[in-house]
Amino acid sequence: MNQLTAPTTQFTDRLVREAERVKITSVSRTSAWALEKKGLFPKRRKLHADSDRVCWLLSELLEFVQSREVINMNSAL
């Protein structure tokens, strides 16, 4: 007897470079650096030990975005 099973979706984290990080978080490079130093932003990771190139984990950036407070602009007026 053949049993139908629901397909499973496997999430694989990936590395995000600076240009995409800005689009995801809407945080400038300087602000991200300051927040990172305070422990309030995901830590950058070196792409290679001998390089200055850095990246972030997509999952950590998405977690940061989801943790931000939503501001209702209508109630502020």
C-alpha cells in the first residue's frame, strides 16, 4: 500500500552580503555597526580568514527584523 506523505520543506540558511543586508534590514552600514557593537544587531562573519569581506546569516537578519517594534503612525498624529 502506498502512503502519501506531505512534502517536507527543509530550510537551509545562507550568507548575505552588505547590499542585501541593507535591503533586508533598512539599517545603514554605520547604524548596523553601532548596534552590533552594543549587541543589538547580528554579528558579521568573515567570509575568509585572510579577507576583509564579511557577511551575515539570513536567519539572524530576519530574526532581527521580526523583533523590531511596529510603529502605528496614525496614533502618533
